[in-house]
Amino acid sequence: MNTLTVHPAKRLLPLLLLAGLGWLPAAGQTSPVPNPQLASRELNARVEALLKKMTLDEKVGQLAQYVVGAGAGPGDSSLSYEEMVAKGLVGSLTGVNDAEAANHYQHIAVEKSRLHIPILFARDVIHGHRTTFPVPLALAASWDPGAAETVARFGATEARADGLAWVFSPMVDIARDPRWGRIVESAGEDPYLGSAMARAWVKGYQQDDLSRPDSVAVSVKHFAAYGAAIAGRDYNAVDMSEITLRQVYLEPYRAAVEAGAATLMSSFNSINGVPGSANPFTLTQVLRKEWGFDGFVVSDWDAVGELRDHSIGADDDTVARKALEAGVDMEMKGSLYGTVIAPQVRAGKIPESVVDEAARRILRVKFALGLFDHPYTAEGPKYEATPERRAAARKVAGETFVLLKNDPVEGVGALLPLPAKAKKVALIGPLADNQREMLGAWAVAGDPKYVITLRQALAERLGDRLLYARGCELLSGEDAKMLRKIDPHDQTDSDARLPIPDDARSIAEAVETAKKADVAILALGEETIWMEGEAASRVHLGFTGAQEQLLEAVVATGKPVILVVLAGRPLELKWAANHVSAILEAWSPGIEAGHAVADAIFGDVNPSGKLPSSFPRAVGQEPLYYAQLPTGRPAHGDLSHVPLNREERFMSRYMDEENSALFPFGWGLSYTRFSYAQPTISRTEVPVQEVLAPGHNPVVTVGVDVRNTGSVAGTEVVQLYIRNTVASVEQPVRELKGFARVTLAPGEQKHVEFPLGFDELNFYNVEVKRTVEPTTYKIWVGGSSLATAETSLQVE
Ligand code: BGC
């Protein structure tokens, strides 16, 4: 029998470093860990030598990032960017999208500016660069940090080839409310899974060695707690206890910083009344003093200027000063830093040492990236979606699909996987043959022309046994018109000048198509350009446009229906879950969308994804997440599919809907079945002092045997949850504290072990200090947050 031990993430590196420095942290507390990438003596000597030569204007220049091609120019716009760069007044540029353009500015910076300081070029590389992979929420559904690392590697290599050494990625904001459109860029609702993904992104982009020619510096965003915008409305205020902030929301940023993140991006939102882009608590106290971060912080787009609207300063001088002094080293877009900082230093309102420190942090990253030694980018061959890139995109996408439901149909059995000899298949839906939509939100350098749609992929397999109908448009009414305006090629396969097709007629055609087939595959979801990503909050979480009507009409034909959901957020799938027997959540899968979805439909790939985010029964449940705090009136069924007892009143429950998720966190089926034995624990009791001992080593190991009891091979994500049953501060009813992807042949069994120690068992007490108290931990192991196989640990 095989044994798989899950190593508690990222425990060793900081300890080795600290041991090297000769001391270890006091019980329970974390201590700053220097980033070896930025801490070398030689690198810092070069930075200091350069800083000494710089004028105030040159130093301030390093703090400014401008947008090539954007309307608003720097300062009073009297100079071109070329002139600004030649004068050494530009630290970074975005909006430069290929090697040729980057070299154009870099030659000026390096050859014409007085001190030859290279420009740091940046762009949003979110889920791949030229090669578009599944969206980040989908990648989290793989529960495979290696998948995120692969995507980051491809992204980094392709970005570097375009002259970009800095990416505005990863987004590690915890997102517990799918009304917020940016949930698509997140790893979902959970800090443990989110931290694992955050580390993987950083490792993939930076490779623990920024100087490698195919490494890029990350910008971990959006610091902090941007995902907790009230009511899911983008840019809205965030208001939460410091305990929740630290225990849930800050965790993935901390993981990213510990993994060596070179830069962070400060957020648009306020946090308990203080904007994230002028927040001394998050930017200086937590980030630098507690975590020892020695990279630099860039503001989000114009977030410094927006401080005026946050009403924390009436004029440019004040808001720019507040941002800089709080710890925002570089301003993205806008030009406040470039215009109002230097005069304030000259007037004695800002100490020059503040500017020096910000410039120092930025220069450190530039040196670490090797930009001073290798400033230019080889202008190589044009990008191509090579077989290697396609194979990676297809493999990664295959790991992200979540089989939500696959109930047997009378007389037919489970619809999925579909037999290769399937007779006539009707493929229906506005996402069945839409290249652009498969890229998903934030695919800035992605090109729809590389996308294989589901229609193409199914045609390769089925030939003339495939029937197709578009069924309806993705958006209707005013939304459809807006989409036409911003992206004329997206909405229709045909000519954008034609009128938007009539949904009622398209639905009727689709019904006729379904009637001619033996099974219908519906590819439905959410429009991604107008309805997903930044500034795309929604209060209705159904399919966009007339897709729900289309689904209902096709289901009414009585033909067996397989629903493939393509969307970047949890949608409300209640009607579908009640009426469709097979549902595959496929997110926005990237350029190999069609092939990857077809692989899953025909069973060449057995779905293994698990939800990183709870799917609601109704929007009114949001924010809905499994790791809720207990109440004094716990209702039954919060974490199970047990229907609410209608007679139960005066409990923490809804009167018109169940509390539980429709599909809970961690949920995902397979074409095989897995069974879990009773978990074991290496010791049932441990003294609290042992858990608190310096070094934070694991104190117990939980083991479980997992068996594939079905007839095909499959991969299970084994999940471990704990509940701290009695503590001085309420603890969540369940918390994920370990997971492992385990591949099993039919009949095969593996033993999986999860170490637990301080890192998994701690919480923040009323003094907002991480600690462990005597208590009993309930521990569950299983295939979702509903896991029932249970053991426990007594901490005395
Ligand atoms: C977004 C960031 C992004 C930046 C640059 C902002 O609007 O919030 O996530 O990195 O734009 O494109």
C-alpha cells in the first residue's frame, strides 16, 4: 500500500533561514523572514551606491509608473514619455506590450538617461500571457498548486519574451461573495487553499530566483481584503474585525510574502475606514514590521488619486503624501507622485528619507531582476500556440472541471461519460462555439483565434453525428447592445452590423435540434466581458440573457440533458440541479476549452476538480461560505444536505430556503467512487506547550486509507477539516487544514497522512495574537466540506 504524506506548506524555508541567523521565534508568534532575493549584501551595496548619486527628481521618478497609450500623460503632459524617460523621471511603464516597444523605451532609459536606470515594464498576466489557461478560480478548483505553478511558468516565459519583467498577479484576495465579479481572479473562499495557491503562483513566476531570464516579479494583489467589499459591490468599503482580517483575509498575502513575493499592490477599498492605499496598519505595521517584507508596494490604478474621493484628504498634496508615508512606494497610473512629492520634500513637508526608502525598495527589485545587467529583450519569433503550449493548456484545464452532478437516468444510467459511439448529439448554447468567451475575464494578451471551441472538438469526435444550435444570445436587451459597443466581435458569430438575433426564434430552433438527437449537451453560463471580472458585480447570479429559458425549453423535450456550465463565478443553479441529471462545471477553460471539455465528456479525463467556492441555492444566502462562525442558535443542515426541519423556528436560519449550499465547498464527483476508512491519529492527546513550542513542528499525524471502489481510475482530492470546539474566541464550524490529490487505479488503496501542528491549529485570541489553547479538535477527512469520517485531538 502506498503512503502519501502531505507536508505542511512552507514550514521549512523560513525556519532554515532563521536558524541560519541564529534564533527562532517566540512561542506562537511569527517573525519577519528576510527575502533572500532582496537581502543580499552585494545587491544592497549596488542600490546604496546608486541612490547616493540620484537627485531628488530622479528618485521620485522611480516612484512613478505611467501608462503608455493612456489619455492622461504625466504631470502637465508637456513632455512625451520618451523625454520623461531620457530625464530619468520614469520608474515603470505599463501599456508596453511587446519586446520592440519595450526596447524602444529601454534604450532611451539605459543609453540616454544620466544614471542609466532601466525601466521596469509591467502588465496584467493573470491566467497565462499569450497562451490563455483556465481562469484563476478554475485553477483553484484543481486543488493542485502545481497547476497554478505551470500556468505561472508559461505566463512568465511569454511575458519576458514581450519585455515584461513584472506581472500584476497573483490576485490572492479571499472571495466569499460571488456577486463580486472579481471572484473569477481569486482562489475562492478559503484561506488555506488560497495560501497554497498563492505560494504556487509566486514560485511559478519568480522560481525562487528573480535573476533568471525567464523569471518575472509578482505583484500580489490587492492588499488588503479587496474581496470583502460590502454586498459584493466592486470598490466598496470593507469593514471587519481585526481577527477576521488576520485569520482569514491576510493569510494568503502572508503566504505569498513568505514565498518571496517581490512586490504587492495596494487596494482600492478602505479597510475599517482607512483606504488600502493609504493604510499604515496594513502597509507598514503588518506588511513590513511583522512580515519583514522588503520588496515594494505599487498602488492600484489611480488609487492614490482616488483617495480624494475616499475623503481622507482634500487635495493632491495631502493624498499623495498620505499614500507614500503609509507605504505605497510606487503610484500606478495618475501622476500625483511625479508632480506633488518633490515640491513637498523641498518644502520640508515630507522627509527625503521617505522618498529614499521607496526608491531603494524599487531599485532593489530592479537589481534582483537583473535588469541593470540585461535590460533588453531579444526580439524573437512571433508567438505561436505550439503543440507544447496546447498540451499544457489542455492538461491543466482537465484538472479544473468539477462534476457537480451525475445522477442515473432511468433506463440509461449515468449520462457521463458519454460513450464514444454516442448516436446523435445535439450541442446547444451560446457558449458552444464562442472562441472569445472561452478565454474568460482578464485575458489581456490572449487571442480568441487560438481557441478550440466545444463545437469544433465534438465535431472532431462525432463528425455528422453532431448537431448544433446556438439557442440564444449570451446577453439580451440593453446588455447585449452594450456588449456590441465594447466588443463588436464577441456577441455573434456573424457580422456585428446585423441586428441582434431574436432569442425566441433561436430557442425554438434549438428545441427542434434537440428533438432530432439522442442526447443534448447544453453549453451555458455567463458572458465574461461585460458581466465578469473588475467592475462586474451582479445581484442576479443566474445564466445571463435568455439561457435559463433555453435550458427549460430543451429539458421540456424530455431528451437527456448534459449541462456544461462555463462561468467565472458560482452561478445560481437551483433549477438546473433539480431538472438536469448531469452537470459539469467547466469555468472559462482557455484556448483548449473544447478539447478539454470533450475529454471529460467522453471520459478520457475523469473529472477531479472540487469547488473552491460554495454554490448558493439563492443569491440571498450570500456571502455564503462553509467556515462560518457558530451561533447560539445553530440550525440543522448548515453543513449537510439534510433538509431543514420546517417546524424549527427561532434558529439561525432562513424561512424560505435551506441554509446549506446547493453545492458545498470542496464538492466534486468522479466517474469512479472513493471510500474512506476511519481516520487514525498518531496521538490523541498532546500538551499545549508542545504545540506552542518554538519551531512550530507538527505534533500529530492524521492518517486515512482511501480506496477507489469503482471501475475506472480516478483522482480524489482528500481533504482534512478541523473544528476547535472550545476557545476564548469563537472558531469556525469547520476549517480546511490539509488536502492532497491522490490518483487511484480501480480497487487501489492509498494511505494519506496529514501532519498537524501550530500552523494548522492556531487562531487569533482577543489580544489579536496567534495562539493555541487547551481544547478538543474535531477532525474530519473526506472528499468535501461535508466529510464525515472523524477523529479528534485533545490539546491539554
Ligand atoms: C485592477 C488591477 C490591475 C490594474 C492594472 C486595476 O483596475 O484593479 O488588478 O492590475 O488595473 O491593469
